[in-house]
Amino acid sequence: MKVFALVALGLVGGLCSSPIPLTAGVQLSTTQSAFVGSTEQLVVKIANTGPPIPQLGLVFRTPDVWFATHRMTDLGGCTVAAESSAFSCGDLAAGETRSYSFAGVALSAGAFHYELGVREMVRPFDYVDDHPGGPDVQTWDENVTAP
């Protein structure tokens, strides 16, 4: 009976423990000045410094969404998850570093502001490098002019 109680206590304790937070180094390179009809690039390099990230998502947290303002020509191994305003890029193992290179043709003139967060695309949808004030994000502006 004591063994059963200890096993049950261990299981309950394991279920109540805090998960290991998702952490990673994120670097971004992107075109910031463009013309309508020109091909632009967005490159995101992620070095996972924490536990595995299931279904890595590159999530746009502003009304401007890069895949909506560009006709996508290269998804860099990811898929568009429009309902989540994200690129869904598959699993990223602990300690793995991967670069995602996207290309798209600028669709319309304007000043666009992007904010990109990294999170898992499966519940509980945890963000990478999340803090009480919100997750670390990459921000940039892109100015697209008429040809």
C-alpha cells in the first residue's frame, strides 16, 4: 500500500510541476526597402537552447503579416498557417539550430510594421523566451514603393 501511495504522489507531483520554459536565440534578416513587384527575403535563424519545440511557429503579432503582403515564392520548408497568422515549421529538437529562408514578391505600396514571435503551434501554445510582460519578439519595418 505504501508503494502505491508513493507512486501516486510521484505522479501527482510530476503533473503539478512547472514545464521547462522554451528558450532560443533568434536572429532575423530581412529586406526593409522594396518596390512593388520585387522579390524580397525574410530569413529567421533559430538556435534552440531549451527543450524540444513541437511544431515551431513563426507568429506575426501585428496586423501586418509578411505572407499576406507578399506573394510567396519560397516557404523555406514551412507551411502557411493563416488562421494563426504564422509560418508552421515543424519540430525543432533541443540544441538544434535551423535557418528558415522565405521569399516573396511585394504586392502593394505602403509602410508595413512586423512583429514576429516564436511559439509552439500545439497546445499549450507556449512562446519561446516568454516573460510576464510578453514574449521576446523580432520587429522591423518595410517600406514598399511603387515602381
